[in-house]
Amino acid sequence: MNQSEIALSMRATIQRLRILPVIAIDRVDDVAPLADALDRGGLPIAEITLRTDAGLEAIAKLSTRNDFVVGAGTVHSVEQAKKVADAGAKFVVSPGFNPKTVQW
């Protein structure tokens, strides 16, 4: 899949589920059981925010799962966007519009 096909697929997934859980996680060890619970409840997706020190590592941990879609939230800069992409985030959410981040 190319980038635009991935974006369309991700958008379709979010539209189909209609709910996107937003998680600020304090302990990386808590992210797998939380993802398991969300998946059992029919929500195999979550936005993990970068508001905590555990956020980036939690994204990396969930990104290895084939049964779960993980994205990153509270992304403020290109540097953060690059880090979460490298960690395996499938989508990025920003609390404000940063043209440089969007362009990247």
C-alpha cells in the first residue's frame, strides 16, 4: 500500500468504528491489558497521547500487534511526528494546526 491508500484505509477504519479512545498512559505495563479490553469491547484502536513519559513507549509496544491500530495524540511538532511514526503509530492527532507538521 502507498501512503494515500494507507491514509484512506485508516480513515475508513476510524469512520467505521465511530469511536476513538484517547489514552494518557502512565505505565507502559498497563497498555497491553487496556488494549486487550478495548479489543474485546469491539474497539481495536486507540490514540495514545504524548502527555505522559510513557506515551511513546506505549505506542511502540502496541504497534507490534496485528489486531490493534495505534495512533499518537498531542503531537506538537515535526520532531514528535517523526518519533511516533518511527515507533509505529498509524495516525497522528495534533491539538492545533502546525503547517510544518502537516506538510511532513
